[in-house]
Amino acid sequence: MFFIVTAFHAEAKPIIEYFGLKKVMKPCRFQVFVGESVALVESGLGIVASAAATSFLLTEFEAGAKDAVLNIGICGAKDSSFKKGDIILCHKIINHDTKRTFYPDIIVEHKMKEAVLETFSFPVNKEEYPCSIEGDVVDMEGAGFFETASFFLPPHKIHCLKVVYDHLDSEKVEPALVSELIRGKLPLIEQLMSSISSMNARVSEDLIEKESELLGIVSQNLKLSFTMTQQLKHLVRYYLARHRKLPEALRDFANVKVSSKNEGKVYFERIKEILRR
């Protein structure tokens, strides 16, 4: 099942039409639409609203290990390197208020641009906040969505997809144009969803279990943190989906023992390069 969180109906409408979703007709704080393999919720504006809607959706439909969740909506780009209508897969998400950062684990093939998303709790005009924008693109929901979704699903099953609407110049948001921009990118979004589904289908849990002892040894010897260990598992899962067996080079790291976490990070970067081939 794919779960989708949008802020507004203008963002949701083309998705509802594309996947043939039907409105859930029961009392609910949120507008929910469901199809055969997709469920969508409209959260409303802001970090808290997005977090609440994400929690509701994933709880209501009992999200499991083979499910994935996407936040789809418009954003503002800080500079002209991103054009109006570009779709962006966010590889880092910053909560502007708390300064917490989140890292979606992008381990599937896609044809989108990647960038850093910064989530604000207020509308941003770059002329008014020229020094405080760290991200490449800006929105008002992504960080709340991702932090909440991470309580339910691993980071390779949580993605923020943003379509550039303006360049933080306070351009008036036209709902019809929002829908048009999202609609134009749905084939790319569907391709990403297909890649995620294919990864699930190809990876046998028996293969993961078979290699769990090796992963445990590597993690312990390299003094990997819990987060890094989870990233290692996700990368291994994706590698097995493509190659059906692990590279011999990975097994060499089982014989490496580090004396510090910083040294372990260096080796971990090498492992990531190997597993992403």
C-alpha cells in the first residue's frame, strides 16, 4: 500500500483522479481518499497538521513493512537552478524551528532532481529572510510529515516529493495551476512507486536473515550508531534486490576493527559506495 499526504485539495485532486481514489464517507477530521493500492489524506497547512494527518493515516490503515508513504506538494525554490514545475525528491529535510534534520534513505532508481528541503512554520519570502534559508527548497509540511512517519516506517519507505511553484517571491498560489503542475509529474511519481514496489517484491526476507550475522559483526566492529546500522540494512536490502547476493568486498569489513566512531564513519562511507553500485 502507498500512503500519500498532501496539504491541500489542489495538490490531492490530480492524484485522486490519476489513481481513481474514492472519498471515505465516514466522520473524520481529515479528507481521506482510498483506492486499490493507494490511500491519501489532505492534512491542511503546516507542520503540526501534516504530522497529525500522517499519524492518522498510517494508524488507520495499519501501515506495515511492505508499505511506503509519500508527502507530495508544492514548494518554493531558493534560486533559479530549479525551474517552476521541477519535481524534487528530497534527500535531506530540515525543520527550521528546531534545527532537527532528517535523511530519507533513497535506495531506488528514479528520474527526479534531488535537493535539501527546509520546512518553515510560516510563509517565506527570500527577500525578507535572505540569510536564514539553509535548504534548496522550502515548504511548510515536510519535516512534520517525515518525523512522524519515521515512527511507523523505515527511512527508505518515507519520501518527500516537491514540485517547484515559485522562487520564494510571494507569488499568489493559484489552485488550478497547482493541480496542473502536480498532474504533469504523476508519471514520474508512479515510476518511483513502481521502483519501491519492485524492490519489495524482489528481496526475500530469507536472504536478509541469512546475512544478518555478517551485518551484526560489521556494525559492531565499525562502532556504527543505531541510525547507521539501519541505513546499512536498507542498503543491503536494495543491493540484494538487484544482485541476489552481497559483494565479497563487504565481507572484508567483517575483519576490520576500529578504535573510534569517527574511524568507523570513514569505513561506513566506503561500504555505502560499494552497496550503491
